[in-house]
Amino acid sequence: MEQQKEEKNILNRSTINKEKNFLQLPVEKLDEYIALLKDFQQKSEVEAKFVEADLAQKKIEQLIKIKNKRKLLDVKAEQIEKKKELETNQKEELDKFNREMDKQFYDLNEHFQAMQNDLEEKHKKELMDLQPKLEEKYNSLTIKPSPELINLNKKLELYVQKKDYQNAHQTQIDIATLTKKEKEKFEKDKYKAFQKEIENLEKKQQNESKGLEQKIQSSYNNFKKRRALKVLELLLKYKNQFRDLENKQMNEINELENVVKGGILKQGKKVDYSNIVRKNNVKGSK
């Protein structure tokens, strides 16, 4: 009794022509209505209630069209969610990748900073260690008289022996002047040599610092290249996934739209009840 009541309720429902009311129903509910109407249609056919059977058939066609549109709406909604899900996956993977790369860059930067600090300390220590060594080395050096100074000393001895005190005094002055000059030159040359060794060490250290800077810059450049290539790889990966998804969704929509435009999916052979009624009337007249 409940089923018959539901059948007639659906059959007589005037709002069936208002698609928006039925489009709000899930496909499963529409299938239930269609199944009820099919049962009603078969019973009416058996009982020769062809007007009611024909009405049921038309209502079934209407519900099938609505059902196809409902499927189309569901698929479109599902496709939107899939796109959002893919967009979320892309964002999450890129965010995770960027966090990992930022951490690697931070660690790399810390490592290189430590290397630069160690090299700076090493250079300071080298200079500190070299200073006393050079002082000891150059302080222990003694000046060697030049041949000219040696000759002057020999002349002085001869003048003294000859008691030529005037020339001896002049030679003595010449010796003092030359000695002072040679000592100044010796100190100057010693200082230059001292400074040269300092400069050589500093030049060597500058080359080491420059070499480390080049190594660091090269590592940064390689890191940036690897990061850029990985980002490009991820973007290309999702670009392909978006393209495949769009193609798949487009095919799904086209198929469903063709069904909606074409009307009804294959639901069995449509019965022409007017012919049945006419044949029955002919038989009855005989």
C-alpha cells in the first residue's frame, strides 16, 4: 500500500516539471523514484491502464533527464574538488620543498661561515707566530763591512803607523760616515726583507681567502641551480597532472553533456500505448 501511494504521489506530483526541485535530490533518490514508476508502469500495462502507464512512462523520461543533469552537476562539483585537491597537493609539496631548501641553505651558510672563521683564525695565528720568528731571525743578523770600509780601515792603520794624523783623522771621519751609511742601509734592507716576508704571507693568505670565497660562491650557485631545477621539475610534474586531469574531466563532461542533450540513456524499448489501446479496441469490436 505504501509503495502504491508513493507511486501515485510521484506520478501526480506537478513539481516534477520544475527541474530545480529534483536537481537537489541525490542520484540514488532519483533511481528510487524511477524504479517505483517502472513498477507502476508495468502494473498499469498488465491491468490495461494504458493512460496511467503512458503517464508513468513520460514521468520516467523526465526523471531520467533530470537524473542525467544531476549526474553532470555532481561530476562538475567532483571535478572542482579534484582540481582543488591537486592545487593543495602542489602548494603543500612546494612549501615542503622550500622549507627543506631553506634549511639546507641555512646549514650551508653556517658551514661556510665556520670555514671562513676558521681560516681567519688560522691567518691570525700564522701572523702571530711569524712575527717573533722574523724578529729573532733578523735581530740575529750582523752587518758585514763593505770592501770600501775594509780598505778605509787599512788606510787608517797605515796612516797611524806613519804618524800621519791629519789623514788618519780624515780617514776616521770617512769611516764613521761610511759605517753610519752602511748601517742605515743594513737596517733598511733588513726592514724591507722583514716586511717582504710579512707581505708574502699576507699574499698567500689573501689567495687562500679568495680561493675559499670562490669555492663558497660556486657552491651557492650550484645550490641555486639545483633548487631552480627542482622547482621546475615540480611545476612540470603538476602541469602534466593538471593537463591529464583536465583532459580526463573534459572527456567526462563531454560524454555526460552528450547524454543530457541526447535525452535518455538506454532504458529499454519505449512502449506506444496508443497502438495497444487501438488494437484492444479492434479486438473488442469483433
